Amino acid sequence: MSHYPDARFLTSAHQSGQFVEDAGREVAFAGRSNAGKSSAINALVNQRNFARTSKSPGRTQLINFFSLGDSQRLVDLPGYGFARVSRSMQSHWRKLMGEYFEARRSLSGLFVVVDIRRSIGDFDWQMLDWAEQIGCPAHVLLTKADKLKRGPAANTFQQVRKELPEGMTLQLFSATKRDGVEEARVVLDGMLAD
């Protein structure tokens, strides 16, 4: 059974005027296109293909809003891995995400999804900087932790923890093995709580 039984897709936004009403509380998810963001969202909501089935190919360029019920939302930000898109599209995404972070009063938390085998990249830092500037709690999911042995995973965790600004939290996560799902849900629920 889903942890959020009322979870459903609301809409996709290409421009800030298409954002859902800025009321209640929402937590945004950001990450490189191949960091496992959809898998993490699906594991947390406990619905297979939840993040994917509400999106047709190409919608990764959009900000996707999902209702979790009771004026709570999950927001799937565009995956940033800009190698295959034009500079104008890159510029549009940066502008759209900048508008999102600057305008959303209901934004109560940010999850930044990072493949544990990669270091935190420039766009990840941009997301964390935006969160810090507006006083929004941020939590880093080091995904695909099952791809590393325990020792190297622990070393990467400690290294990233040293780099993060004070107050930001971090955890190991594997959607495949379901490791860290409950821990991440506690963080998500805390961010969504009034």
C-alpha cells in the first residue's frame, strides 16, 4: 500500500504562470537526469511508475506537480543533464527554476538526488544555494548506494557531509534495495508538516 494513498499527478508547468496555487506545503525534488530521481520518488510514495506514468517523453523539461493530499504536494523539478538540449532550453530551465525558488512561499523543503558514484555537481550546488538563500531545509539523497561496497559508500557519505553547509542533512539511499526509504520518508513528512 502507498505511504500516500491519495497521491496523484496535478499538472506540468513550462512557465511560472502555470504553477499550481501557492498554498499549503510542497517539497521539491531536484537532481541530474540519471541520478535516480524518479526511482526515489516512486520508492517514497510506494507506487511503481508514479513519477514516470504522469509524464510522457519530453516532460522532463517541465516542473511536475503531484498532490499528496491535505494541501501537501511533491514537485518534480526538471532533471539537469543538459548535454542533449540547446542553450536556449538550458537558459529557459535555469530561469524557470530560479522563478520557482524565488516565488514559492509554499516550498517547505528540497531533496537533492545525487548518484553516490558522482560528486555533487555544479547544478546540485545551485539547488542547494537557492535553498540556503531562501531558508528552505535541504536533504541530500546519495542514491544507488547499493552500487558501492559498504566502506566506499561510508567514505563518500563522510566526504559529502563535510562539504555540505551546516543544517543540511544527508543519507544513503537505494530505491532498488529499499535502503533508506523509511528514513527519507521521515524527513519528507517532517518537511510537509505544518
